[in-house]
Amino acid sequence: MKLAQGLKVIAKDWIEKPKGFRVKYQKRVDSKLVTKYSPGLDDNTLDSDVTTWRYAWKLFMASKSESREIVTGELVNITVVDDSDRQVDYYVSGKPEIFNEKR
């Protein structure tokens, strides 16, 4: 393949690296499940998906409960998203992951 042809393939199929990452989670507020982000949408994102996943896991460990129901202060459906709110695969498995999945 000639260089010019290779560059066309790259330009067509290249996946851009996200500019940053956030933890996306839900919590019960006034009996409704509300989606929130950390860092918040108005704050700077984190630079590393690995760091963000580790942060997500720590939030999960600090807020989880043994109840099947969502309790006050518990963070549920915790995942990592990029700057465009697309779910990021877990760096350990290379697959989508949700910590403390509850509905």
C-alpha cells in the first residue's frame, strides 16, 4: 500500500482519543434516581481512564450497601464515560463495566 493510500485509510477509520474522563453514577434523591458525574460537567475532566476507573471503584467501595434496594447516600450504576458521555470499557477486562448495578 502506498503512503497516500494508507493515510486515507487512517483518516477514514481513525478513532480519536477522548479529551478526558468522568465517573457517571446514580443516586436516589427525593425517591427519584438521579444521574450525576464526578468531576461535574462544569469541572475539568480527568486525564486517564485508568485513574478514573480506580476512582470509580473507590466511590463504589465507600458507598455500597448490602441491601437489594438503593439506600440513602449509596452510589449505584457507576461507570466511566469520556468527554462525549460515551461509556469507556474497563481497562482490566476491555469490556463495559458497571459497579454496584441496581435499578
